Amino acid sequence: MFKSFIPVVLFLILPFIACAQKSKKQAPKNKTSKSKNKRADKQSSKNKKDFAYYQALNEAETRLPEFKDSDEILQLKLVQLERINKYRKKYKAQPVDLDILACRVANKMSKESCENGYLSHWNMAGYKPYHRWAAAGGHDHIMENAYVKWAGTKFAVNNTTRSDMMEEGLRRFMAEKKPADGHKRNIINKAHNHVGLGCHLTTKQFSYYEEFVDRYYEFENVPNKTLAPNEKVSITVKPEQGQYLYYAVAYYEKFPKPIKPSKLSKKGGYSDFTDDKALEFHPWELANYRTGDAYTIPMQFKKPGLYYIHLYQNDSELKKPTGYSTKGKRNASGIVIRVEK
């Protein structure tokens, strides 16, 4: 039996319609074979350079070391990255780079999902994707895709299985049809510029998570410790060149509570905001906090809980009160601040 996840709806794919690809007939040799070989050699050289680059990043990243990818798994992910970027190119979206920290966040979630037999955007501690990303040290905005496959018979635990199942998960995402095409829309979202890929495989289950990242801001002074109620802090943000901060909001959430694996798979999609706005800064208010191309924004939170901060940018600055909308504007912040007594 196969089981995969779509935002809002979980669905079953019965064994008799499991994907099975027919082998393609070998193409006859032709006069272009030499040029194809040259292109293949050039691509091989590029892949080696890409691997060396990401291998260095993987060695340099110190966060979540227990979820670090081996060189072999990193190579599998670069193949998957190429598949993702082919789809993005088809829909005229910029290519995404592999993000090492996001890979480790995805690995951690994949492992817990796989070893506890569930599929969800929440982990067993009750944390959603942006909670988990921020807890690992991420500050950018992320959006998550999740896919799981359960074994009818035992899976072979090897890299061939991992690669095949990652490709299958991506293919199923891209086969989605409106209106149930949340995974597909996430993959081809033009705002994304990085992605983290995570997977975990046992004989019983394969779990695969994609963490798409929107990295456009430079952050300084983001609190890396728990704050006390009413403790004053300031966050410094530098938007893209030629852009201005347009709107800022801190959404309040109570501390998450643990969730049993049996309930996690029933939760469906997750919201990227809450109904409780603890802080809000209008465009003309943000303009007062700008010095040069950077904004130093004062913040103070009254009660214990989590505060999820969205920061939107725009190509013009509003200095006087007027009507405005965030529609079509980019939020590239995923900061979460924890407040405790």
C-alpha cells in the first residue's frame, strides 16, 4: 500500500495502480552522438564542481551535526535537485540551490516520521515546519512538502531505493491537479531560491520532506535565546537592494503540545500564520526605523509563547499613512521568538 500527503487531504493509492515504468527502447545511434557525448562530459564536469561546492558547505555547517548527510546521500540529493530545477525551468521559475541546514532539518523530520510510522507537517512535539526551521537557527521563510510510502513487502534499504523513491515522490507532487495541487505549486513557486531535501528509509517506510526557502534578507541581532515577558529587543534587517520593508507582523501562538503519532497523520495541511497579531508595523512606521538600507526594529512581547515574524518588502517606500496591501508582496522571514516567564 502506498500513502502520500497533499495539503488538507490524505489519500490512499492502492497497490494495483502503483507506478511502474516500462523500459524505454534504446535510441538508434545517429550523427549527433558525438555532440551528445560532449554535452554529457561537460555536464559531468559541472556535476563534479557542484558536488565539491556542496561537500564543502556540508563540512562547514555545524548545526544539527547528527543529521549531516554522507557524501553518497549528498550526491543523491544533487540528482534530485536537478530534477526539481527541470520542473521549475518548465514553469519559468528560477533554479533553487541546495541548503545544507534545511537538508538537516528535513532529515530530522524524515527520521522521526519514518521511525514512528506517521506522515505530518507536525512533529511529535507539536512543532510545525517554521518552528523546526527556526529552532535549528533558520531565519528565512520556508514552505514544506511531505511524502511517505509504506511497504507492502519489505523495502531494500539502499541508495537505489532512496533515489527511486525521492524521484517517485517528486513525480507524484508534480502530477497533482487543481485545486489539490499544493505540493506542485510549492515546487514551482517563483519566490523560492533554496531547498532542503530530507529522507529516511527503513524496511517498512520511506519518508521524504522538502523545505523550500525564500532567502532575500540579511538578519542581525535575532535573539538566539528565550526572552522574558516585556524584555526589549531589536532585530536588524536588510532587504534586497532597491527594496524597502513594507509590513511587519508578529503572530502569537501558545506553546505546542505533544501529539501522538496516530493523530499526526490526520492533521492535514498547516497554516503559515495565526489569527493573533501580537505586534504590527505599517509601512510608514517601518520607514522611521531605517538607517541607510537597514532597519532596526524594536520589539517587546507581553506573554509567554511563540512569536512568528513575517517581514514583507516592496520596491517603494511609504512614509505617510495611506491604504496598502501585502498582496503580491514577498515575505522572506521565518523568525520565531520564544518567550517564557
